[in-house]
Amino acid sequence: MSINQLDQFMQLLIHSKSTVVITGAGISTACGYPDLDKMNEITIKHTQNKQPLMQILTNRFAQQNPTDFYRLYRLTHFRPEVLPSASHQILTELEKRKLITGIITFNLDYLHTLAGAKRVIEYWGSINDNYCIAHHHRFDLNYIQDNTVPYCPIDNSLILPIFVMRNMVALKAAVTAGRQLIKQADLLIVMGTKLHHGLIPNQAKLIVINDEPIKVPQAVNLFIQNKLDPVLEELLFRLKMKGW
């Protein structure tokens, strides 16, 4: 991360009319949240048949094995004790300063919203979106935290996270909203993700911040190879020095 890169980052951000940030696991690992590879290691280690993560995050497995599912879920995705990282907090600050328009995240951890961000599009929902399987009554993460294996107090059916009920199929409304946000953007900032889920065609300038290079289907205007927290901390410092 060079001074020139940070200056270029700041100038692109300041002169953008609509900046959209796209985040992945890299923004959350700094605060202790495991990435998918680590979660997969956990599930293989803690299941009798060494089942990988994606065999656990299914509606069928959860309904047939609710106790095992929630035991593994609390070792992997459901970590309400984890607090937002510096990067989550700085993105919220940039939103307050009207320097970013919105955040699209591939994460399920709910940390952007916990950090105070207002316009967050979660492609698969989050650990805060839970529904009973009978009549789809909704429950937040506090209810899941307070009940080892949560059942609906209204109809007594099992409660599951939305992304498990949907077998990790993205939410159509969220994807549509995300695509619309990207189409309106003139600057995209991709951070902490390898973009396995792709990037729709767009005319925006592109900044990528990641600890390793990634493949994207368009020209990258600026690539910063680094951890996210120090990059965003320095960016915010420079913005404040410039009166932003």
C-alpha cells in the first residue's frame, strides 16, 4: 500500500457521484469471524461422517438433525459475540459522510448493520433473518441466541436461518436491488472477496482491495493488495485531514 495508491483511492472516492461497496469474508475475518474455508474445516472436524459445510447448510439436514445442525451452526456462522471490524465501522462513517451510496455483501454475519450502516443489501440474508418452517414467523438473532434449538412459540415448528431454508439460494429481491445499485454507480469498491459470484456488466470505475489478486471481468482502475483495516483507517484519516 503506497501513498500514491491512497491518494488515488481518495480522489476516486471524492469525485464519485455514486459509490457502491461490495464486501466478502475478508472484511469480517479481522474481527474473528471465520471464512468459509475455516468453517468447512470446523464442520468436517465436528461431524461423525466428516461432512463439509455445504452439506450442513441445507433445509433437509437441519430438519432431520436439528440438534446437530444448531451445534454446528453455533461453531460456524452464528457468532453473535463477534463485533464489527474497523472496516465495518469506517464504511458506516463514509456512508454518513455521503461518500458511499450503499453496501452489497455476500456475508451472512449481519455486521454491517450492527456497525450502523443503513443501506445494506445482503444477497443471502443474515443470521438475523430466521423463520419457522410451518408458517414463516420471523425471529431475530436474539431469539436464536437464547434457545439452544429454537422452536416457534406460536406453532411449535423448528426455526431456521433464511439461507438454510433456501439451501443457499440468493434472495431474488436482494439480487435485483443489488444489480440496480451497481447500474447506477460510477465507482465500485470491491473488498475482501474473490468475487466468485461474479460482477454484472457495468460502466463504473473499479477499485479492488484484497490481500491477494482476484479475477474480474472488467478493467481495474486501482488494486491495493493489503488487509482492509489499515487501508480504510488511513483513508479516513486522509479524508478528515482534507476536511471531509
